[in-house]
Amino acid sequence: MSERIELQKKARGLRPEYFADPAIDKVLSITMALAGETAVLHDRLDTIERLLEAGKPFTRTAIEAYVPDEIIRTDRDAWRESFLDNVLRIVHQEREELAKRAADTQTYEEAIALVENDV
């Protein structure tokens, strides 16, 4: 029987800050915690469905002992990536907008330099 590993409940050190408003960081942290729990629930439900399809009992012990093969792990990884893309869509859009603004600013600054240099 394998020994249960207990992880620490709190991270050490300061919480990283990504946004100017700390409330946004807190909401993002809560969202990511919920996304993680949802992903775990998805994997457990997938395990139950696969045990049922195989005609095996889906006891807590069977669920905990289930080891997905490489194809199942790949499927789950693809689902998780798609799920996180959906959850973080607004963050990705904001990052793309900031990158676009930075590129536009650079182009503007280049135009000013051209005008100042009479080119």
C-alpha cells in the first residue's frame, strides 16, 4: 500500500502580483483554484465512465487505483489545455492587446523620429 503524501497548505513567501489592482490578482487566484478543482473532477468522472464502459465496479478504491494509458492521458491533456484556454481567454486577449499597443507605440515613435530628422 502506498503512503499518502501530505502537501503544505500554504505557499511560503509573498504571493506574486500580476496586476496593479490586488483584487484582480485575488480573483484570478480564486478562478485558477476552481479551474484546478474542475480539472480534477473531470478526470475522476472520465475514470468512472471508463470503468463503467469496461464493466468494472467504480468503487472509491477502483477510482483511486485507476491508471490511464498514454492515449487517455493525451486526451485528458488536450481537454485540460482547451479548458484553460477558455478560462483564460480574457487574459490572453488582454496580453495580445498590450503587445499590439506596444507595437503601435513603437511605430509611432519611429514616425516621430523620422519627422524630427527630416527624413
